[in-house]
Amino acid sequence: MRTFTTFGILLASGVSALPGSNVGGAGLFEALSGFAELQCRGVSGTKQAGVPRKKPEDDNCLALKSDLRIWASTASIRSRSLDENLANVCAAGVNIAGFDFGVGTDGSQNVTNVYPPLQALGGPDGAGQMSHFVKDDKLNIFRLPVGWQYLTASNLGGTLNSANLQKYDQLVQACLNTGASCIIDVHNYARWNGQIVGQGGPTNAQFVNLWTQLATKYKSQSKILFGVMNEPHDLNVPEWAATVQLVVTAIRNAGATSQMILLPGSDYTSAEKFISNGSGPALLNVTNPDSSTTNLIFDVHKYLDSDNSGTHTECVTDNISNAFQPLATWLRTNNRQAINTETGGGNTASCAQYLCSQIAFVNANSDVYLGYVGWAAGSFSATYELNETPTGSGSNWQDTSLVKACIART
Ligand SMILES: *[C@@H]1O[C@H](CO)[C@@H](O)[C@H](O)[C@H]1NC(C)=O
Ligand SMILES: *[C@@H]1O[C@H](CO)[C@@H](O)[C@H](O)[C@H]1NC(C)=O
Ligand SMILES: *[C@@H]1O[C@H](CO)[C@@H](O)[C@H](O)[C@H]1NC(C)=O
Ligand SMILES: *[C@@H]1O[C@H](CO)[C@@H](O)[C@H](O)[C@H]1NC(C)=O
């Protein structure tokens, strides 16, 4: 059992009497509730904008941790005990792939390969998979990749195709119905048919138009996260950051004022290259219309196989020392957070070893890492190298060995 001293330490910077400063508790939420009550009782000396003012529900860990981090970062004592006491990331889950099938790294999509992970549309039971992951594995976030061409029926810059959007929305609603958080992921590598967004390919206005429509549709859903783009690569980073800024502004102006937006760097969102190749420094400048960076979260990926491609069934590294450790330090220095929206490996002993190690590290640094999302379930079959699709139905599901070993929570 943990003992929560976090709030006492933080409050010590501004308040002398510490009601409930040593919150012995069974979990995060007791501590958070205690914290919120302190706020409600008017411990105002250290109150900061963005700190929750009413008693939180048990399920809004993401928002609370974000608020806590803002608060901690402005306190005069910034203690590692915050990280330790809030051990375990808020969000853990799996990608539910299928609407992205047919997308290549050049941003083209052969939409005839789309294979919706929905029984109603003739595919695998993605809704059942998500319910199982929530109920049996205590997972609480799903990423729902979709191709840009699919959403627009290949009409670049046009109105979203209502038939296709209605089908994708069935998956989004199935996700929301589980109570989990749901990431809208435009899976196009910052490209459309081989050409880069804002850099000779689709105009920024065309990309902004896509996001304005998506944000308008989902602006009232607090559990939606907007994943701006999957795995940009081989592009001009400062120009890409300027594109991301336009999208953030458009999402906020569409009325989605408080959901998280995931900001992707170049190099296939490599956690290892995020700082060194300029993405982090450039994306640090992206802000909300009110100049804050609240709920702007960096999106990183990191596979564990020999060439970091996520295409091999054996893993060779946990990539902590060269990626997740230096990134954690950088995030802490800059008072920012990241989420790993793709990680995984084969259903092998080596991948169980290294992925569990990577996840343990991310959990131990949960002040700067919001979560991890495994790649991938949904419409993948057992022959796929990185398959995480559970088998079964109803209330009887069987996980892959890697999900069982590392991704499921107890
Ligand atoms: C698209 O995929 C289908 C099904 O795999 C295939 O028959 C077709 O040739 C592909 N089209 C192109 C342009 O690659
Ligand atoms: C850094 O990014 C550039 C393009 O922005 C890319 O060409 C280059 O390969 C990247 N370098 C590394 C080491 O990944
Ligand atoms: C970020 O913005 C600052 C201030 O406008 C500017 O000096 C800096 O060059 C920008 N950094 C990047 C990497 O774009
Ligand atoms: C991280 O992964 C890459 C590619 O898989 C590998 O080359 C590198 O040596 C790894 N680093 C560490 C510290 O494990």
C-alpha cells in the first residue's frame, strides 16, 4: 500500500496547516479527492488556474493529472514524490485498427482495403474487443486509426463523406460506450498520395478543413482526444509545427476547447528523435488561442525491434536509456507531457521482456507520461506480427500473450 504525501509537500510551499497532508489511501483517486476537497475548503494560497474546483469523478484521471502537473510546476517545490505517488499512467489501452487499412507511409490509401473492426459492417467485433479490454484488462483508452482518404472519400479538402463518417463514428461511439477515452487518429504520415501537407502537397487549409469538421462533430465529447496525424516523417520540421499550430487553433475555434490534442513530431513520431531532430523544440511553441499549452500533449511512438520499425516479432531493446529517460527529463524541464500512442512487439518472450520494461518505466514517470497504447487489435488477424487482437466473444475473451504479459492492468 502506498502512502500519499504529495499534497503535503506541495502545499508546504504555500500553506502551513495541512489538513490531510498524509493521505494514507488505497489509490490515486482517494488522494485526488482529498486534494480537491482541500481546494474546495479554500486553501487558496496555492490555487492556480486550471486546478479542479469540484470533487472529481473517479474516471477523469487524465484531466486531473494534467491539472496537478500544472499546479506542481508552479509550486516552489517540485518534488519527485509527486511522480512516485501518482505511480502508474492514467491511460493504458490498445489501437483498434481497420479504418486505416490500405494507408501507406506515403499517405496514399487504397480504400478497398479498409476493413472496419465492426461486426455490423462485416468485420471483427471491435466493440466486443474494447468492452473486454475495459472489463477484463482495466484498459481505458483506445486509438481509432482512420485514413484521410476514407473520411473524405478521396475528395481532398472537401466535406467529409457522410456514409464513411457514419461508419467510422460507429467505432467511435462503441469506444465511448465503454467509458474509455478515444483517440481520433488521422493515419496519413503527414501526406496525401505521396505529397506532404503544407509542403507542396495538400494545403494547410485543406488539412485544417478536415480537422475543423472532425472537431465540430466531437466537440461535446470530453473523452475524445484529437490525434492530429500519425507518424509524420521526412519533412521540414518548423513548417510542420506551423501546420500543427493551425490545426490546434482550428480545433479550439470549432468549440473543442478542452479536449486533449496530440501533437506529432517527425521521424515517425520517434520518441528517440523527438528532441534531437528538432520536433520537440518546434512543437513547444504550439499554443492554444489563449496562449496556454493546456491539454496539448506530445505524441510519441517507439518500437522495440532491431530497426525500430515495428515489423519484427523479436524485440532487442526497451529503449529507455536513449529515448524514454531523456524524453522524460526534457518533458519535466519544459513542464509538458507526452503519450505513447503506439508501442508493441511480437507475441514472444523477448518482446514481453522489453515491452514490460518500457511500460514499467513509463508508469514510474507518470507525471510526464499520460499513457501507452499498444499496436494493435481491431481487424488484425493472428498472422500479423504485432497482433494484439483478442479472440472470443461475449464474456469469454482470450488475450494474446503480449497483452496478457505487459499491457493488461491488474
Ligand atoms: C487496391 O486493393 C485491391 C484489393 O487488395 C486491389 O485489388 C487493387 O489492385 C488495389 N488498387 C491499387 C490501385 O493498388
Ligand atoms: C531528421 O529529420 C530530417 C527531415 O526533417 C530527416 O531527413 C532526417 O533523416 C532526420 N534525421 C534523423 C537522424 O533521423
Ligand atoms: C519558438 O518561439 C520562439 C519565440 O517566438 C522563437 O524564438 C524560437 O525560435 C521558436 N523555436 C522554434 C524551434 O521554432
Ligand atoms: C533503441 O532502439 C534502437 C532501434 O531499435 C537501437 O538501435 C538502439 O540501440 C536502442 N537503444 C537502447 C539504449 O536500447
